[in-house]
Amino acid sequence: MKTNIIIIDDHQLFREGVKRILEFEKSFQVVAEGDDGTEALGLVEEYRPDVVIMDINMPQMNGVEATRKLIEKYPDTKVIILSIHDDENYVTHALQTGAMGYLLKEMDADALIEAVRVVAEGGSYLHPKVTHNLVNEYRKLAAGAVRGGSYVPAADIRRPLHLLTRRECEVLQMLADGKSNRGIGEALYISEKTVKNHVSNILQKMNVNDRTQAVVSAIKNGWVEVR
Ligand SMILES: [Mg+2]
């Protein structure tokens, strides 16, 4: 029996590369591809794959949100995140949704095949760098993060990665820090226009009218550090 796989990524060339790598393996079959989280839901419904390989950053619905919805509806589907992001925020969110694997796009082909095999058989697979970052984060939490001389319970801050991109989370934090668009642009080495775009995306996604509402809501939800 073949392992049926669906690949979800917004970059077509990348999807094709992954597909070719996977199809070296005779027991793997890529049955469908999609470029967004919303499409993933439809494709899983249609093909009922064994494994879904899922990007995180995609235009409409991100991979973390899509994974959460997928696993709610099809608990047997095994999702492997394949992302460029190795930081603990992303990993934790992804694993909380029920993903069984977390891989990085920098990994080599053999490890990708191995990961799909392990996950298809019911195991889990994290890229070593991901594991390392996760372990370090837990160590930091255990030690208690000291910032500005006072104890900050870092675990209480949950970045809204189910809603915002990582960059938008950074911008949201800087809004909470009271930075102007120009200040944010300088800190992140991006143009003011790009900052404006991020801000309007944040407002839209958080369903608020202005920056102040966004910050108030973010603080209430524990999405930003008050420093
Ligand atoms: Mg992407």
C-alpha cells in the first residue's frame, strides 16, 4: 500500500521540488498539491491522504490555522509542517494544533523522506534545529527570563500566530511599545509603506479600527509584552 501525500505550499517551484524528492520513494505517492490553507481543507476532504506536508506562511489561511482545522475534522490525518521558521513560537503553535512533524526548508532530501516515513507510521519527527530551539526555550522558561531587572513570566505571552504572521506579531509588539511607523521601519529595516501595510493587515485580521484598539486587545489577550 502506498503512502498518499498532499503538498500545500504557496510556491509552485518548491512544491515541485518536494514532489520530485518524495516520488523517488516508490512507496510514496503525491496525490494532490495546493497553494493555500483553505485549499488544503478541500483537498483533504477529496483525497483523504495519509500525510499532508504543510507550509506555514501562505496568503489566505496560514498552515497552522489550516492544520488545526484539518485535524479537528480529520483526526487521523498526519500533518508535517515544512517551514522556514525554526523559532519556538511557531513550533509550539504548530505542535499544539496536532501536527506530527516539523521540518525546515533547509533540510536535505533524505531527511525529508525519512520524516514522511516516520510520520506515516505513526511517529513524530522534528528537525534537529527545531528540537534544539524548543529545548532551549524550555530551559529559559525553567530558569525564569530576566528582563529589565524584573521577572517576566515569558510563558504568559502567546504570540497570535494563529492569526498573524511572525512579522505582523513583531509589528504588533512595536505598536504596543509605542513606536511610530517610521520607528518600526527603522527597527525592522523595512520601508514605512511596508510598515503601513503590516499595520492595516493587523487591524483587519484583529477586526479593530485603529492601532490603539489593536494594542488594547493585544494586551488583554496576552499577545504582547508590556515593557
Ligand atoms: Mg509560503
